[in-house]
Amino acid sequence: MKRTENKNLKALRSKKKKKKTGRLTMGLVIVVLIVVLSYQMVSLYNRRNAYLDTEAEKQEELLKAKKESEELLVYEEYTKTPEFIESTAKKKLGMLKENEIVFREKQD
């Protein structure tokens, strides 16, 4: 009789040990998962912030490019005017209009 009781006690103790080990293992797995997921979340958050900063920079560059494009369009229209042609002819080619007199100072 004592032998069967001893066997039963040993079996119960073994089951309790297995339960305790299983719970400990599950707890450890859960902790590891929480740590890994937290790290991934922080990593994604940092990457998102970097992308938002890059997006802001690109938006600023786009606005500058649009402004420059508009300025170039205005300048293109100006280059088609008679005032621009006359100004360029005077500055670069030294041309004058009929009956126009140019006064220059003497340089010492």
C-alpha cells in the first residue's frame, strides 16, 4: 500500500513540477515577445518620424522649385518684350537708338 501511495505522490509531484515549468516557460516566452514587439514598435516609430521629416523637406523643396519655375516663366515673358531686347542690345552690343546720345565719364 505504501508503495502505491509513494508512486501516486511522486506522480503528483512530477505533474506539479511540469505545470510549474510550463507556466514558467510560458511566462518567459510572453516576456520575450513583449520585449521584441516593444523594440519593433519603437523602431517603427523612429522610422515614421524620419519619413515625416523627409516628407517635410521634400515639400519645402517642391515649393522652392515651383516658385523658381514661376519666376522663370515671368522672366521668359520679359525676354519677349521690346524693353528687354533694347536693354540687351545696349548692354551687350553697345547699340544705340537713332538720335540717341550717350555721355560717358572719363576714367582717370
